[in-house]
Amino acid sequence: MHSDQQNSTGLKGPGIFLAQFIADEAPFDSLANIAEWAASQGYKAIQVPTLGTRFIDLQRAAESQDYCDELIGVCARAGVVISELSTHLQGQLVAVHPAFDSLFDDFAPPALRGKPQERTEWAIEQLKLAARASKRLGLTAHATFSGALLWPYVYPWPQRPAGLVEQGFAELGKRWLPILDCFEEAGVDLCYEIHPGEDLHDGASFEQFLEAVNHHPRAAILYDPSHLLLQQMDYLGFIDRYHQRIRMFHVKDAEFRPDARSGVYGGYQGWVERPGRFRSLGDGQIDFKSIFSKLCQYDFNGWAVLEWECCLKDSAQGAAEGAAFIERHMIRKTAKAFDDFAGVSADAASNRRLLGLTDD
């Protein structure tokens, strides 16, 4: 029981990532309720986080087609489909530098806290379960984080020892290769969100990772322009360069307003005071018309999924406005050239005559 929407071609949307809306109160407390809420806001798909069992039991989904069919049915009755599953938090735990052990321990089951090796093994198994669950749900892409062994050394002071970066990516690749192979078996792309705090935080680091995993065909990108803008990167050129690996899309806005007190690193300030901050769709600086145009140009075949993160606007308002914003930017690719009406018949002989060439 798979949705036809999962297999349709071209850009699809609007979808919404549920992670920022999880709560103990209805309608954000169960899959059925939040799916109905998403549909009422104008969304056609939901991107589902998998930590815990509130919306999906990852173990059951990996093992039982009947259970996955039930989840699909719950969403269908609400009027949405599942666009992708997310293991952002489990992916983070695949690689954790000891400096962040205690901070990231809360992402793991209580029995594994304070046990880094067991925590990593659990996270790797979670990703493998997600591959099999995605296949049973008829999905073709999955969202995650890479984790980070090198992030404390992102700024080269003190000077990094020779070979440190190469060894870090070699270890990262060693941990992710078996997971990528599992996604290959499932026929699902594993899309790393390019994100500060992860070792895969820009194009250069993604390229280093690709080298470490032998350019694995399932190693893909979750494109979120907000994280590129806040690093002052060319987020449109990024699509030109990496479009063949971009297989997921978070529609999230941001702004960067340089000032005399702080810059890209934010001066340890809260989000409201930072020069760079996330905004609700349409309130920031990102050129979404050009982004949607480029994704259409390169035949991006995936969902446009709202991720709400704003330091000013309420989440309910951001979600309510987001579906219409995405809808306005959707492009149905033309099947013909605009000047086809003036086309002329052609063959090799006539083309030679037009070029002034003769057979003499």
C-alpha cells in the first residue's frame, strides 16, 4: 500500500517537517492528530521524526509491512502522505566528539547515557532500521545529520596537526559506509543536512566525506539554504555545483545583517541578537524564486518541505503562512519551448544549405 505521490516526478509540495511541532497536547501529540492538523494548514505531506515512538515505532516499521500500511492509512485518511522519515538526532550520535558527550547524551535512551561506544552502536542500528522502514513505506529519501568528530577544530587555532582532518573524515566514512550500504539495499537516498555543528557543514566538507565513502551513490544532500546564507555562502551556486546530489529540500528562510559587534559566529549571543538568524518564510533574505527555478531547471524530484525555525514569529503563524508561500513558488516545468510556434522543419541537408555548405 504505497502512495502514488511518492513515485510522481518533479517538485512536490508543500510538505512540513514535524520536529518543531511535537507536543503533549493535541493536535501535536499523535500521528493521526498532527496529520489532520497539517492537512488543515494546506500541507500535502509530512516529514516524520523517528526518535521515540510518538509518531512511528522505527523497529516495528522496519520489520512489519502491516504496521507501515497502517501508518500510510492514518495519513491518507487525514489527507497527507509521508514525504520522508528523519533521523537527525540519531545521526548526530553516529559521531560525537567527547567535548559534546554530555550535551548529546539526552538524544540516546537512558540506559546508554554515559556509554559513548554503546550509544554509537545504537545510533548506527537506528539508521539501518530507518532504511528498511523507508523502503516499507515506499519512500525514496531519508533525512539525517552526519555527526561531528572535527567540529571543535573548525577554526584553525591552535594550528591543526597535519593529518587531523583526513583522519577525522576517514573515521566518519568508516562509520557511515555500512549504513549507506544498507540504504543502497533499500533503494533509498541518505540525505545529510548540510549544517553547522556537523562535519558536513558546507560543500568542501561534503566533498571530503564523499571521498571517504568512495563516492557512494546513496550519499546525498538535504539542501537547506538558511544554513548556507548564515555562513555567507553562495546558496544558488551551491545548487549549480551539487544538484546531482541534492535529493531533499528544506524550505527555510534566514537573514544576515552585518554589524559592528559580531558576525558569522554570533558573539555567543541569543538568536534575536545575532547578525545571522532564522526567520519564517518570506521574512528573511533568501531568494526562493531563484531556488525553485534552479531546482526545476535541474529536474529535482522531491518534496519542498517547510522547516519552521524563527526567533520572532510564533510557530502557528509560521506554519499557517508556510503552505501558501511554498504553493506560490511551485513550478510546473514546461513541456515545450516558448518559441515552438515559430519552429521550422529541419534535416541535415537543409541545415548544410543554411550554413552555406555544398557537397562539391
